[in-house]
Amino acid sequence: MLIFSFLVGGVAGSLYFGGLWYTVRQLPATNRPALLLLGSFLLRLTLLLGALYLLTSAHWSYLLSALVGLLLARTLLIRHWGPKGMTRDT
């Protein structure tokens, strides 16, 4: 069940951050950017919180596993879609 929670978190994170990326890409082409941002945010947040809520009804460790999956999806999407050629100062 922990692996399933991890995968649910990864999919939810991919949908959330992928939806954010798509929304930002659509902003220049829309006549109502505020409505697009608000609608996208509400939809993405509803899906994310719904998935996490279903996992919390079972056990807190499932929620923790899902959050790790969500953060991993975020990290992978940032590396894939992020600025190219930038180095990180350590």
C-alpha cells in the first residue's frame, strides 16, 4: 500500500505541476488571464487535495509516502522543464 500511495502522490504531483506548466504556457494567448489562473488553480488544488484526502483515511504513513511521490514528481518536472544551462551554486 505504501508503494501505491507513492505512485498516487507522483501522479497527483505530475498532474498538479503539469497543469501549472500548461496554464502558464497558455497565458499569452488568453483574453482573461486571471480567470484562467484562478480556474486552473482551483481545479488542480481540488484534484490534489482529493487524492491526498483519500489516502489520509487509511493511515498517516500513506500520506507521507504520497507526499514523497509528489515532491519527486515536482523535482523531475523542474529538471525536465526548467531553465537549460543554469548551474546551481553549492
